[in-house]
Amino acid sequence: MNNSWAWLLLTVSVMASPQRSVPTSDQRSDVMLAVVSRDARMRGMGVGEETEKGTAYVEPLAHLTPSGVWRSLPCFADRDGKHYTDQQNACSQFGREYLSKPHTYTVVSAEGRGATINAAPATLNECFDYTGTGTYSGAKIRMPAIAASSIDFFSDGPPPQLLHDAVAMPVLKAFAAAVPGGLDSSSNLKVFSLRLEGQDLALVQRSYAEGSGKSLKLIFAIGAVEQGQFRLLHWKQNTGDEDEVMLGTVHLMNGRDFLITTVIDPEGQWFRVYGIRQGKLAMVYSGGGSSC
């Protein structure tokens, strides 16, 4: 009888003890992604000779899980409907716990793939900007590249391709007919082809640099060309002062593909990520960056 009571008390004690949450395998294996560029504005080419070793700017982008879930950084620009509750404390903590330490990344995008990035400790400025500096080695980095703290679940994939005049012309003609409100001009528009999870897509963009100071709309659009028609899948509605440009793509071993862009407006800079959700193109992440 005594043994029965002892067993019962032990069982109740175990059931009543606090249950600790165990992190999922995805949470344990999150990797940090960062954008690496020879240009401080995280776009275009840097200055100086193109070599397999040099200095670069490094900016943390997001956490990514092996299944393809994007997780926000604790310090991010207030954009795309996402609002922070305590930016000062969250950014300060992020600065102490992550930015204040050196980090090593490996490039997982086609641009500079395999290069090793040694990022120096970074500090926050008054706009919560945390772009730092670092060195790269092992591959040339001409344009912005995407790097990760671990390459375990990334794979090779085809990079976006810039279409030149003869091939781009029919795409632009079809695009002009699909633009909401009509296209102001076909001048300085760049057309890229890319493939996300088996879907062939066309990306059309015009940025500040590509507009060359003219009062042209800042365009970023993604669509599919079918039987000579441009089917618009995404249209950046703010064509006045929001400048969005493609950085590159990353590919996961599980078949997920993502397109990463950088966005600049008069108040700040941040990133967007596009992917395929339930068979359709969607913005799957917005975050990182700084804002004043």
C-alpha cells in the first residue's frame, strides 16, 4: 500500500511540474541571412578593382528556417504594415547580443557563391542602421550577394538573367499594355528572367540610377509572359519615391526558391522577399533595414 501511494505522489508531482517549451527543429536550425555588397547602399557595383578578396559592407537581413519560413530580426524598419512595440529596447538588445560580435557567413546566392564573409562587429546609429563592414575571400563579388551563417540547407539554382534588347523588346511591349494607368515611358527599363519553384517569371524594374534623374516612375513588377501577353503578378504601387531593386535569389534543398530585393524611400531602407505560396507569387517577408 505504501508503495502504491509513493508511486501516485510521484506521478502527480511530475504532471504538476512546469512544462518547459522545447524549441522545434526549425527554430534550433535557423540561419542568419545577410546582404553583402561593395556598395554601402546595398545596390549596384562597388568601386575599385574586381578581385576574389576585398572589403565589403554587410547587413543582416532575416532568420530563415530549413523549411523556408522567414523570421524577422528584433530590430527592423517600420514598413509594409509591420509595427514594432518597443524599437529602442529591441534594437539595443540586438546590438548587444548579435551586432557587437564578429560573424562568419558564406555566400549562397549565385553572385559570389562560396565566398567567405568575415563581418566585423557593427554598431547601431541614431536611425537604427546596422550596416557594418567585413572582408570577403574565395570568389569575386561584383554585385550584391546573399550570405548565410550556415549553408546546410541551400542548393545551387539558376540566377536571374538580364534580357538584352532583342529579347527584352517584346516583353516590354506586352508589359506596357498591362501596366495600371499606362506606362509613362519604356526608357531605362530593365527586364530579367527568373525561375521560382518551376515557374518562369519576368521582372521589370526602373530605379533612381536607371532613371538617370528624369521624372520617370520607379517601377518594380513581376509577371509571366503567356502567348505574347504579360500577366501582372506583382506591381509596386508607390512609383514616386519608393525605389525597389532586385538583389538576387536563394534556393533551398527542399525546392523552395526566394527572390530578395532592397527598398529605399525618403525615410529608410529595408528588404522584401518574394516566393511561391500555394502555387502563387507572394511577398513572404518584409523587414530588416533602418528608419528615421
